[in-house]
Amino acid sequence: MSDISQQQHDEDDGTPKFGRLLIVLVLAVLLVVAITFASEAYYS
């Protein structure tokens, strides 16, 4: 019985981690885009 409850608990923990990972990836992409535009404006 305890194994089943642990598996459900792991699935519950996986959802917020995936959401947090998704947010971090989006922020990283936005940061790269911002640096690209900033460097382009600086060199031109």
C-alpha cells in the first residue's frame, strides 16, 4: 500500500517541477533574445 501512495506523491511532485522548468526555459529564451537585440543595437 505504501508503494502506491509514494508513486502518486511522486507524480504530484513532478507537475510543479515541470511547470517551474518550463518557466525557467522561457525566461532563458527571453534573456537570450534580449541580449541578441541589445548587442545588435550596440554594434549598429
